[in-house]
Amino acid sequence: MHHPRRDCAHTRARATLAHVQAIGSSVSPSAPRGVGEDVQSRAPRVAVGLSRVGVTGVEKVIRIRDELFFARLECFVDLGGEQKGAHMSRFEEVVNEAIGEVVLSESPFRAETLAQHIAELVRTRQQAARAEVTVAARYPEHRPAPVSGIQTQEIYTLFGRAVAFAHGTRRTVGVSATGMTACPCAQELVAARARERLLADGFSESEVERIIERVPVATHNQRGLATLHIGCIEECVEEIDASALLKIAESSMSSEIYELMKRTDEVEVVEKAHRSPRFVEDCVREMVAGVVREFPQLDGRSFVSARQENLETIHQHNVVAERHGLLSELRSEVDSGAPAARQTTLEQWLDAGRPAPGV
């Protein structure tokens, strides 16, 4: 049946995408200043510099080849005490220009590359010492269910962040993935009770251990959200594949989950999770170990952040675990088992890229 409203909606959607790409393919002229100095360039009444000035909640739909990405962006610059305000329209101009260049390049979408390009352009256009941009892009990916092979669409989030100075830019790439965890503590309690009952029913100890080994033991489950970021220093030329980060994040939990499954897939996912019970803390440690293992070539000054949040089923609260630090700190701790002397935060790592006063 023909649906004129639906056709109209599709036409508007294509027009919106085309408009974003068309705007991005050329540099938009700055707004006319008019006669004399513009208001933003005047001296403020209170001569105090501001740490961050910018825009949030910027939303764009980006088409790369046949893929669509829904992106939310934030852009900030520092502002000196001698200037009344930033030119807010220039943020939007730069975002559109950078998106256009990404669209025209037809290269794989990299949120961190887009963030870096916007940050460097914003810093120049706003004549700022520092510019910061974050990008969160949602996108669909098709993958097969574990047994039936039926194709299922999963939605993931890519993160990109860049902080640009005159001498260079520090950037981070990140992903978030949803999975399933099984509680080890409750599982051991259930296993102990099962042993007691089996022994009381006449099974020998060796038979009981065989049963416990062969039959998945019940426990309570959580849906988990794993978030993993890696930060690159200014001179870093390595390209970090987001799919590699997704693999690390998903495998850190007891099992992957799928939007569409047949019965054979459901039993596979449940059994896999119960054969690999993990605390929220275990998930973070698995992510850290995965980064150390999969990225031996990365500079030790790179930054790593791993975070796991589990949505509890038998409690009202949720549980969270995090670890952050330089890759060199984490490599040393994973290899030796000795705690690192410090755990560098993201703010400290970004601040380390700031040039010394007078430079």
C-alpha cells in the first residue's frame, strides 16, 4: 500500500542528510561584523578568564558510505579575561565543515578523528589556547546469533574526545557495549547447597563433583555496561580500531547478549554466562588485561580507562567498578602483580599535554 506521509518523511530525512553534507563540504563564511568591533571582542566588566566556554547538545546525522551515525557533540574553548565572549556561531560552522570533510573522504568513521579535526579548527577560529571536543556516535551493526546464525542488529556507541593546543592534540577513542554477568558468590552458595542435598541423597563425593562440573549451577544475573577508552599522545600515529575495543569490552563480561535469538541461542548465552561467572570488578580487570595484551605497540604514555556498571536483579542498587591510568602503569601492574605507584586520571593526562607557562 502506498503511504504518502511515509514517503514524505523519507524525503525529508534524505533532504536533512543532504543538507548536512552540503553544508559540511564548504567553509561557511563568518557572520558579518558590521561597523566597528563586535560585541564578543569587547573587554568584559570583570576581567576573569574562563576555563570552558562552548556549546553542548549539538546533534548531527552523518552518512559514511551506506552507514548512518547519530552523533552528539560538545565543543569548548578557554576564554581569556580580556574577551567578553566566544563566537558561538563559529562552533556550528566548524562542526558542519568537519563533518563535510569526513563525508567526502568516504573513509571509515572514526569519532576521535572527527573530534580532533573539530578541536583544531575551533581553536584556530576562536583564537584560543585550548579547545576540547567530545563526540558520542550511535550506530547499528549486524552480527549473527551464536548458534542459529540469525542476523541481529545491535546498537553500539563510539566515543571520541580531543583536546587541542598550539603544539598538538591529545585524543581518546572509546566504546560502550552491553553484556551479561553471572554472580560468582551466589553461584558458590547454590553449589554448596546442591552438594549437601546430593550427598544426603546417596551420591558419592566423586559423583557429586562430576554433577556440579557437568550441570550449570544457578545464580543471579546482571545486565552489564562496559565502557573502554584509550588515549593517544600528540605524536601518536597509531590508529586504534574501535572493533578491537568492542571485542575486549564484550569478552570481559560473562557473555555477550543479542537483540534477536532463537531458543538454541538463548540456552547457549545462558550456559556460557553461568560457566564464566564474574564480579563487576572482574570485568574491569579483564578489560585492562585485554588492552595490555592487544596493544603491545602503543606508547606507554597512552591513557586507559575501563568502567563497568552492572544493573542488579536482586538489589535495588547498581554496582560500578573503574580503573584508569597510563598504559605503562597498567602494564607494570599486570606483569608484576605489584600495585602501581599512581593511577593517573584523565584530567591529569590531558593536563600533561598543556604547554608550560611561557612556552
